[in-house]
Amino acid sequence: MPDNKTLNLGCGKDIREGYTNVDITNYSGVDMVIDLGQTPWPWPDNSIDGIRAAHLIEHFPEQKWFINECLRVLKKGGYLELYLPHSSSISSVGCLGHYRTFSYNTMNAYLGEDFYMFGKAKFKTIKQELRWWYDSFDTQEELSGWMIPFIKSANYILTRLAKLSPRICENLWCYWIGGFREVVWVGEKL
């Protein structure tokens, strides 16, 4: 098992340097092939410095279980970095493998504040962002090359507009300019 203490869970083809890249499929560059639906995960309690999970948590029928396993393996002060499908995205609600989608404030409300599901806040919210496009532009290699500059430009503009007021964007803009694809949330374990 690699000794890197920062995990890129459900990495798929998005292999990241400086991380232990973990996936259920043995893509090139995956360090550990693990079914994250099986518990406990192979890391000891309080042993991991950081977890990156991009478009993974929505594939589990019980997200609370996933968060609890992250809490178990993360060290105090460790970070959880989640990239989540926004509820306004047609590609999010149209995926058979998704059990749920998320709003801009879902993770902050459930994990960064005292709330019924987890009781006391489990994380200090470090970052929240609503994005028009994904952090990783084309890890599935589905886009034509000519589309990428257009998508990057549109993402730059629309994501910056959303930063002005993410909640207004969710409630008004999403229906005028189309769905936003991604919510980014980063928290530090308390």
C-alpha cells in the first residue's frame, strides 16, 4: 500500500501527483484498486491528511456512511475536498448511478454547522463554490478539442458570476442559462 497520506478517492482516469489514487477499476496510474462500498476502508483511524473525492459520493446510496468513513480515517485538521453534482445539471439528474444531487450549501449545512444528521459540526468549511463546468474538463475524453477553449471561457465567466451570489444563481440563473454542473466544498476536520 502506498504510504502517501492524501487520497484521491474514486479517481477514475483523473490521476493526481502527490496523492494515493484509488479506484474500483484498475486504470493506468491507479495506486490502489479498492471497492469503497466495502467497510471498513483499509486505512487506520486518524491516519489520513486529506481526501479528494470528485463526483464519487453521489454514487453511494447512503452518503452519511461515506462521510462517517471519511471522518474515521481523517486526522484532526485533515481536509475533505468534495466535488459534487449540482441539482440543476441535467447530466447529474440523468445519471442512473446517482443516488442524489447537491445544492451549493448542502455540505456546509450538514457538516460545517450543527445540524441534526451529524449533531455537532464535524468540519470547518474552508471553501464553497458553484461551478458551471467540472474541475477536470475532460477526464472521460468525450469532448472535441475545439470545444475545450469555449467551455473553459464560459466556465470562467459563469463561475465568477455565480460567486457574486451562489444562492441567487441557484434559484434564478440556473433556469435561464442552464444548469451548473458542480459544487465544490472543502472542509477541515474539527
